[in-house]
Amino acid sequence: MQSPSRSSDAAWLAQICISRTGFALIFTAYAAALPLLVPEWNMSASQAGLIQSSWHAGYLASLFTVGFLADRYGAKRVFLASGVAAGASALLFALFADGFVSGALLYGLTGLFSGGSYTPGLTLISERFDASNRGRAMGFYLAAASLGYALALVVTGALVPFIGWRGAFLVNACGPVAGSLLALYALRASQNLVHPLPAGQAIATPLPAVLTNKPAMLAIWAYAFHSWEMLGMKAWMPAFFAAAALLAGRSATEAASLGAVLTAIAYGGSMAGGVAGGAISDRMGRTWTMLVMSFASLACSLSFGWMIAMPLWLLVAVAVFYSFAAIGDSSVYSTAVTELVPRRYIGAAYSIRSVLGFGAGAISPWVFGLVLDWTRAADHSTLWVWGLAWSSIAAGAILGPIAIWRLRRMPEAAQMAGGKR
């Protein structure tokens, strides 16, 4: 481990987390403005979902690439280089997106350069912290991203009535630029580690080494089903709250702004869930925490859409718990990979996980939008439209707990959390 003391570890982690918050500001800017962009850009719900899916597609391509690059060239170097590209692409999207085609291309480009702040950051944390507090450290890192998502929603919701959605996008695009500058400072004294090959292996064979690692692949598949639920939820929650506000009698602009703000409040649950889930998994075990959180979030996915006509304060309360549970096991999946895979192949494992997880996450918002279009075309009530759409989120996530349970029963699961599974 690199850390000379707990106090320096805490300061280092705080700086990295704040940097991650800056990178995350652009992630939810589009979702916050979605109720206004749909009519202005003359989009169907499925087209609107495809723009979000284009970001996820670019993001998963980025994550797949940076994982292998981090193994080969070091996580620090990849983290810093991709941060510069993320800032530039975020500014391009904010300045030039003006319709479905340009929005999909430029938001996809932004996603393509955004992955370097995620998995290389997790690798840097795994290099610095041991198993006794690694889950909590990764939990803080994921919570920092949730804070960025929430701040983007608040900023967008607050600024749109005054400077429009483009002005709000420009403000959010400054986040990755600031994140890159802080990362340069935070990592100035950190080593750029390139881990040696496992003993007895003359050449690197990362893909077979991970794909044939059954415990690791179970954790990765469980993460994929988790991502379908989590990323679909993040993409459509602002629009859902805006629809609920419209149903409650608000104007379109008021509903869009309120939807962003209410989603930001719900993301408070995400921040708490990220930290709590990681800390609980350090104490209770990785698979135990995964199972508890995944069942809780599934229950919310099945019921949330059917609650659209309920009072907004009640929807927010449910959304806070929903966000807590849906994000609560995210850091646990990340931590489990570092304990089931040799250090040389952690980046490769994150790359495979990213393809499966964010591949599912790229499809999920589009499927959600398709269900909205189909049910609206069939002239269903608002309750059925949103109820069935949110149920599509649950349908894709149901296999996650099965994979987790299989992992829990394997002897290799004792490698996690110091033997706590």
C-alpha cells in the first residue's frame, strides 16, 4: 500500500472524491433538462431515451478501453489523461447540441471520454486501501459521484428558468474541467503503479484470466443486472417527477425544474447508500450486503411507477429510499472484483464488467422509453404508462440476486471482506 498515514489517506481520498464530483456534473445534465428538450427538439420518448443510451454506449466503450490501459500503463496516468478529454467533450456538448442527431452524437462523445474518472479511480483506491476499509473508501468515491449527479440536477433546475438549458449545460460542463485540475493536484505524489504478471505467467492474458474466473464472473454478471436497474432509474427519474408535477397542476417549465430538484433530493439517498453499503459490506460481508440492497431496490422498481398520482412528498420519500438501495451495493460490486481477481487483471475485470454493466445500462433507458411510447399509443392511463415503464426496470434486474446467491455459496467467496463473504 502507498499510504503513509491514515490522515494523509483521508485527505487524499477527499480530494479524489471531490474531483469525481466535478466529473459527474455532466452525467445528469441531459436528464434534468429532458422535459424541455423533448418538445424543443421534436423527439419521441424513445428518441429521448436513445440520447441517454448514446451516452451510456460511449461510456461503456470508454470503460472497456481504460481498464486495459490502466493495467498496461498505470491507473494514475490513464485517470489524468482521460480527465482532460472529458472536460473538452463536455464543453462541446454544451455548446453545439441542438437536436436529436447532434445531441446523440455529442452526448455519446462525452460519455466516450468520461470513463477514465471511474474504473481507474477505483483501481487507485484499491491500491491505497486494504480489505478492512476498502469497501468504505470505494463507497465514498461512489457517493461523490452521486453528489455530482444531485448538484447537476439542482444547478440545471435552478438555472434553466434564467439562462435556459444551454446555459445550464455550460455551467455543468465546467465540472469536469475543475475535476481534472484537482486530480492533477491530488495525485501529484502518488505512484503510477504497473503491477507484475501473476507468478508463473510469462505473458499477459487478461481476458481468459477473467472470463474463466467463475466467482469473479458471477459478481460481474450480478453487476450487469444491477446496472440495468440503476442506470434506467437515473435516466428517467427527473422526467417521472416532472410528469407527477404536471399531474399535480404545475406548468411545463415549473414541472421540469421541480422534477430536477426533487430528483436531486432523492440522490441524497444515493450518497448515503454508497457510503453505508460499502461500510456494511466491510462488516457484514459483500454478498450479504448485495442481497439485501438488491431485493430492496427491486421492490421499489416494481412499485414506484404505480405511485405517480400520490403526493409529491411521498414520492420523494420513496425515491430517497429507492436511491439508497439501488446505489447501496454499487461500491460492493466494485470492491468484490478487487478481491476475486489478481491485481494485474483488475483493470481487465473492470473492462469486462463495464461492457456487460453499461451495455445493459445503455439499453435500459431506451427500453423504458419504448414502453412509454407503446402504452401511450395504446391510450393507457398515466398510471399504467408509468407503472409498466418502471416495471421494465425491475424485469431486467431480477437475475441479479440469483447470481449473488450462487457466488455466496462458492468457497472463493471467502476471499472477500476478510472471509466474511
